[in-house]
Amino acid sequence: MTTKKRSEQHLIDQAGEQLLRSRLPRHWVLREYRPDYGLDFTLETFKTGLKNGEGPVTYETLGEHIFIQLKSVSAPEVKPLTIYGRGNVEKAQEVLNRDDKVADLDTYRFQLEVSELATVERMGIGVPVLLVIADLSAQRCSFVCLNDYIDKILVPRHKDFKSKESRTIHVPVYNEIGTDRGLAALRWYAKRAKLMAAFQRFTYQFSELQWAEHGDWRSLAELFAKRIITYDFWDDTEMCGLIPYDAAGLRRFIDTGQPGFIMPAADLPSGFDPDKIAKHFEKMDVFELWRQLSLLPKTHEDVWREWFLPTALGYSAS
């Protein structure tokens, strides 16, 4: 009679977890997610350490989380995937332009059960789920966001992606954890829940400002600005230039009363009241700030959710 045995896959899984942990910032926290229904780990991000006087370095949590599904492979095969141009898949099914070859990407191909993909789809997009391939032969961990892969590739590509028991997922090799690119991507994904909550507030505030256009809109804008300036992502999203750009306008509005996006004309034709024109441009300037803020969720859906995906837009934009 023999005793219980440990399989080779158990050892591979253990080595894959160790490899993943070694590629993450050491002050981030990777927690096992048990029981496992397709999600292996949660990842919590922390600020870079700060030293308080002579005391030890401390790390402050950002309240940002990612789910991870880890697949460890001893020697996975890497194959090129040809990327072709296509239209906006939020507005139509995918139609590849075979005359517009964008690139050949090296990818890992991994078969995922549709039941796992359906679970991720059911979760929505608020907290990203990353499929991470731990390549033990190359000592490399590469990722793709499954929430976005489903919405931007599987759904527009197939009449019903759930019609088969499994689907092939292409994980770009260059989405490597442990590199500057990989670190920026993980930080960006981890902020998604708080960014989407902020985007909802921006659109609400812009709508309310429009209702108050002929009333005391300035007091309302000042109140709104005080509410949203407290978000901690304004100075921590350098990978997405539009957000720091809008943050600068928001701070100018708080400090001076004007965001500085729209300036009044220097020379006015005769017959115009300079004071009325000045007030008109002041209002347009403030409303332009909130218009830009309200456009962030549109850009997120159309562009940013394709970052790091094996698509033409994902390749070009990220």
C-alpha cells in the first residue's frame, strides 16, 4: 500500500507562485483566495515606503486590489499572433482589416474553460481579473486582463463565445510583470474601481452644473471641486496623461477661480459689452473643465480598456 502522492503539477504550481511573488514589489501583498472558484489570488497595492524621522520605513495601503488567476507552466510554447486593424468593437461586431497588418506579437496560448470566463464576465469590470502565465523555463510572468479580453475580443469576435467548452486566450509575452511596463499596468488596473466611481461622479456633476447654468453655478462648481480634489489618484496616474492634465485644471480652478482652458478673446468687435463677454468666457472655462472630466469614462471604454490587449488599438495605445 502506498501513501498519498504529490504530483509534478503541484511542484510546478508552487514554483509559479514563487516566481510571481519574486516579480512583484516586495511591499505589495499577494493573498491566496480560498476556496478557489477560478480566482487564485488577490493583489493589494501599497505606496512606496516613507521614513518617519529615525523610525522604520512604512508602506501605506492604497485600497486598490486585483484578482489573479495563475497558470504555471514548465515550458510553454510562444507563437506569433498577427494583429490587424479593426473598428470600434463597442459599436459593431469585430471586422478585421486584413490589408492593415499592425504587428506580429509573441503570445502564450492558453485554453480556459468557458465556465471560468463566464464567472469573470459575471463579475463585471469594476475589479480586474488578470490571467498570469508563469513561464518557469524563461522565468517570466506575463498577463492579460480577462474582463477586458472578454468584452473587447471574445464577445465581438464570436456570435456566442460560450458556445464551446473552452476558448484560447492569447497572453502577450511583453506584458511582463517585474518590468516598468508591467508595474505601470498593474498599478493602472488596481485603480480601476476607484476611477470608475470617480467617473460616475464627474458625469453627475457636469449634468447638475448644466441644470444650474442660469443660476448660481459657480458656488455649485466650487462645492463639486472640493469633493473631487480629495481623490488620491490625481498624482498617481502618470501612465494616463489626461488625468493629470485635468487635475492641473481642477487645482487652478480651486486656487484662482478659473481652470484656464478657455481664454477670452483679446480684441472684441465694437458693440460688445466687455464685462458680459468676460463673464461668458469665465463660465465656459469652468464648464469646459467638467466637460473634460465627464469624457474620461468614454475614453476609458473606447481606448483605455484595450490597453495591454493583443489588439491593434491595444498594441498602438499602450
